[in-house]
Amino acid sequence: MSAPAPPGGERRGEVDLLRVLVVAGLVLFHSALVFDARDDFYVKNAETTGLTLVVSVLGVLWAMPLLFYVAGLAARHSLSRRGPARYAAERLRRIGVPLVFATVAVVPVPQWLRLRADPAYHESYLEFLPRFFRIELDPAQFPFVLQGEHFETGHLWFLVLLLTFSLLLAAVARWGPAWRPGERIAALADRRGAVLLAALPLALISALLGLEEEYAGWSRWAYLVFFAYGFAFAADHRFRRALRRDLRLVAACGLVLFAAGVPVLLGAGDDAFTAATPLALVGRALYGAAGWCWLLTILGALDRPAAPAVPGTASAGRAPVAPGVRRYLAEAVLPLYVLHQPVVVAVAFWVVRMEAPIAVKYVIIAVVSSALTLLAYDLLVRRTRVTRFLFGMRTREKAAAAERA
């Protein structure tokens, strides 16, 4: 989840900021699921509301797609510097290690707390762990091939997909033909509105393969498209110029598609995510296209061409955040992502027992979870070589060298 440096070596400060905001937003999102009337979250408040669904749709439409798109941007830069073999090894270390470690040490906690919410359940955490790890292979669920009654990857599904996509990319780069967007495709970006054509594959995948609620409301294979688009768009500055030039057009299309798609999906019934009815197919297609437009709108709105550097001043192309703070937050993204959901569930486990309105409980869960997640990262993760390695972080020396580069 490292931030990309696009062609020419310019670091994308606004991308660093977006990644931090998405992960911070996930704390707010998962805190809201405690009160959602539909979602089967680990801990549920006695009183629920349908309002959370309306609000969450505004985030799921673009947040996780943005993380995969940004990962694709970074993959282009990393692959070109390291080559396929070293790129694959780096991804296994930076993503595979925290995935395995957190699956063992972190992911079982929410599942155990789900059971503990039942007053009749008295099994200790250590007694529960062997049952969590009773797993079997299910290749049909690729890449989530490990399944079990209690076993899950939980919120780490993002890491499973990201590692899978990265290794597929390394294999293609190693044994397949070298690929860059052809001159005709790159030149197409010079035509007004051409970037909207990339919404068509997402619309088709969403309509035909359905949406998967457990993966933030998108098909797992739609995320592969977002990752591939980030990789492709990083190859030529004309794509980035097109995002800035067509910002108003893309934003207008995104609003229209969203305004049309949401009522259609809601009208398709409870199985709108998977049903093969005409209404559900159309609604999902509009949803997929709207997600692409929203993503481009956010990227285009925050992107500003870098001005020539002036000695003693910050570059105009960087995010308006102090360099030390930006570096701290950018480095913290992956550990914070790994830590946040178990913390939210643990805090909610106690807060839902309080006698208080939903709004008060939500604020308590969100604020306390945010503070504890950041505190756990700062005190327990970032300060030693071992914990930095287990959470996919570079050593302090390598992180400093990468920042200078």
C-alpha cells in the first residue's frame, strides 16, 4: 500500500492523503455497521437504523476501488524499478507477512466476540482458537480458498486480493508479453470524455457477476479491473491530464448514474446484488459505471500539476500537510488498516451495553476506536524492527531512503 511515484518520479502527495482518509473512514464505516439494520456485523446494538445504509453507499461506491487503483499506480513504479522477481518478493514480504500474521493474531478476535455477545456462550478465547482454525480448501472461492465454519479472512480480504493481483501481475510481466497502453489507446485520452469508456468493463462485471456485500459491495473481479486501470494509467501522463480536463463532465456523469442506479437497485428487491432480473442487471451496471466516475472525480479534483520547486518552500504538487506528518500517516496506512476492525468490534462490544441514544454510542465507538487504533500503532507496531516487519513496514532506514528517493 505504498504511495506511487508516477512517470517522472513526482510523488503524489494527494494520493498519500487519500489513502489515509479512506482508512480513517473505515473506522467510521465499521462503527456504523454496529447500528445497521441489514448488515450482519460482529456486534449489534439492540436498536438499529436503516440510515446507515444510505450513508455507507456514498463511501463504498469509491473508497475500496480507490485503494486498488492506487495500488495499481504504485505497482507500475515498483515493477519497473525491481523487475518481476524482486517485485513479487517485495509484495510477499509487505503484504503476505502481515496477512498471515494478522490472520493468526488479529482476525479471530471479532469472531470470538460475536459468539461472546450471546450470554449463553462461555468459551474462552484460547478454547475458541482451535475451532477457528478448522479449515478446508474450496478452490471455487478463489482466491479465498480457505474456508471454515468460523474461519475467515475478515477485513483482510483486501490484502488477499491485493496480493493475488500483485502476483498475477508479476507472472504476466515475467512470462507474458511486455505491456504498455498502445499509442492509440494513450492518444485516445486526448479526446474529451474518452476516459468514460473505461466504465464499460466495470458495468458489465457488476451486472453479470453481481456485487459481493462481504467485499464492500463490489465483485472481487471488479477490483482487479481497478487495479489494472491504475497500472495502465500510470504509464502515460496523458491519462492524468485527461482526469483534470474532463473533471466536470465525469462528475456530472457520476451524479446522473448514481441518481439513476440507486433507485433501480433498491427497486430490484433484497437480492439485487445477485439476481438475474432485468431491473437488478441494469441497476448493477449503473452502479459499476457510477463507481468509476466517482473515483475519477475524486482523483481529478485533488490532482494539481506540480509547480517548479522553490528553495525553502514546499512543492505545489504535494498535499497541504507538513512533510513529517504526511510521512508518518502514509507509513501508518497498512498497520492501521490491519488493526482497526478488531479494535472497533472490541470497543462496540462494551458500548452497546450502555443506555444511550444511537448517535451517542456511535460517537463513542468511532472516537475511542480511532484513538486506540492509532495508539496501538504508535506504541506497539512502529517502534521495533520485529513489529514493523510483521505489519509490512519498511525498516526506519529503508523508509527514510525511500522518502528521499
